[in-house]
Amino acid sequence: MGRPRRKLSKATIGLIVAALSALVSAVVLAAPASAHGAPMMPGSRTYLCWKDGTTSSGAIQPKNPACAAAVAKGGTNALYNWFAVLRSDGAGRMSGFIPDGQLCSGGAVVYDFSGFDLARNDWPVTHLTSGATIQFKYNKWAAHPGTFRSYITKDSWSPTRSLAWSDLESTPFDSVTNPPSVGSVGTEDGHYYWDAHLPSGKSGRHIIYTVWQRSDSNETFYSCSDVVFDGGNGQVTGVGDSGNPSPSPSPTRPASPSPSPVTTPNTSPSPRVSPSPSPSPNPGGGGACSATYKVVSSWGGGYQGEVTVKAGSSSISSWTASWTQPSGSTITQVWNGTLSQSGSNVSVTNVNYNGSLGAGASTTFGFLANGSSGSTPTLSCSA
């Protein structure tokens, strides 16, 4: 005959429930919190490169040469996670915590954002007016309380060298805590927003560097937004095939006196590229056209090149540039041209929008290659 079951008292049941509740709470609290986000206006490098490279199939295929170089260096994971340039142990720290040359990647350790530290002047860029007031937007992939601080580069900064802490003005030109937001978390549309007064007396290319420091944890986000102060009101160039400016996503409130008229950004179908190093001319084609070749940037295991095709004394309706690729190097991607490659023999023909060139006019196409750039090849051009 079995033992009779003992009935638990209400007090005992209460203790068990309390213990289980405490255990569940401990597990929940032990799970790491995760906030995510990035500037959308002015757009960060990761956000605008994600916009530039995302295809209808969801694949990442950058068209902008700087975005393509960043992906070639660090892979596509960085763009699939464009909102995750963070340090969970940041605690708002800047100089002395993140090394010089790694500001745009935030010294991130989870994903490889190192490609976004490349010193270039052909990143997607937002056109702004110095001294104006504009609505900033910051994506809230995950929402948390905290403070956003925005810094601007000094006039001595050059986009052709890696960003260092000494390149930034020492105090932020804008700071806001717990701004309002709209939209849902986990979406592109969800974002914080606030009015920011842009620094006065600025012209030309700059970087707006934003730090989002959470107040409920040490997690801190870092970002670089490439801008040009040219009288613009939020147009973006360098994203997509056309290079045409996109409509301003939010109105800019001009400061007094009224800003100068908007400068029309470059509308050439080819993306902007770094002007250095100087190209080595290699004319060909018997005067119908010529082609020059230069290496724009390089990294361990690969490099980016650019070829400029120029019409001769007469207009042309199509062109083909050909050369022998350096030994051990293979081209992996071309934009603004159509690639044919057989062993080391390479030829690139025009696409539909850049084949017709007037007398003396020119166009460019870019490419990524693995291996070493080696010596500058001799190019031929036919039309």
C-alpha cells in the first residue's frame, strides 16, 4: 500500500511560484539587450551603401565604387547589418578607445565594417547648406533611450586620408537626448527625428560623425555620414546607377541670410572616383579613342581600378578598351561597362548610356580585381 500523498500548503505553493518567477526573471535579464540603428539623414556610409547595393532579389551588388570596395574588403554581411556599427562596451567613449583610422567602422568586433574606413572621396554623399537647420533622421531598428552627438570634420580634413580623432571638431555641433520617433522597430521606416542646426562657415566635402550613446547600457553606436556643403537641401548622389540626386527626404530650413542657390550635383551616369593617384596615359585606337588606367585603392588580396575612355577628334557611338591583366590578377566586377575576360586578356565595352561620346568627351568605368595590381598595363581603345 503506497504512501498517502501530502497536500501542499498554500504557503509552500506560493514559495515555489515565487522561486520560479525569480528564475525566469534572472534568465530574461541575463539575455543581452540589443539596440540597432544608423543615420538616415544625412545617411551613413553603411545605410547609403545598403541602399545602393540592394537588388530586387535581396542580393547585395554595389554600384557605387566606394561601396563596392568596402564589400570587397569586408564582405556583404556589413550591409545586411548596416544598422549594427556598434561597441557593446563603448560607454560613449571615443578617442583613446577606438583607434585612429577606424572611426567609421567604430572598431566593431561583431561584423567586419573595416571597408567603410577606406579613405576615398567617392562615397555616396548628401548635399547640404552650411548654417541651415535640417531634420536629422536616425533609424531605430531597436529603440532605447540615449543621447545622439554629432561632430563635423575640421576644414583641414581631406577625404583622401583615413579619419582620425584629431580631424573632428572637439565639441559636437548638435546634441539631443531621447528625441521623438515614428514607425516600427525592425524596419527601415522606423526612426528618431529632430531638428539640427548645421555648422556655419563650412564648404566642400566633410564628414558628420554621430555617436549614439545608450543611457540604459554601455552599448554605443558610431557612424560616418559623407556630406558636401554646396547649397543643397538633402539631395543624395552616388547611390544607384544614374548618379542623379534623389529627392530631399525632409525639408531644410535655411538660416539667415538665405543660402546660395542649390548647386546642381554631378549627373553623369558614372560614379565619382578619387582623383589620385595620377593616371598613366596609354592612348590607343589610332585616334578614334584613347584609354587611361589607374589604381584607385588597394588592400590585402585585391584592388580597385578605373579606366577613362576619351573620344578623339570625332564623335564615337561605341567603344571597347582592351589590355592584358597583370599576372596573378583577375577582375571580379565591373561597373559602367561590360566585361569580357579570357585568361589575362581583358576587354570592356560600353553600356547603353555611355557609348556615345562627342569629340574630346570622356567617360569612366571601374572594376574590382583580386591579386596584386602590379605594373600599369598598356591599353588599346577601338571605336
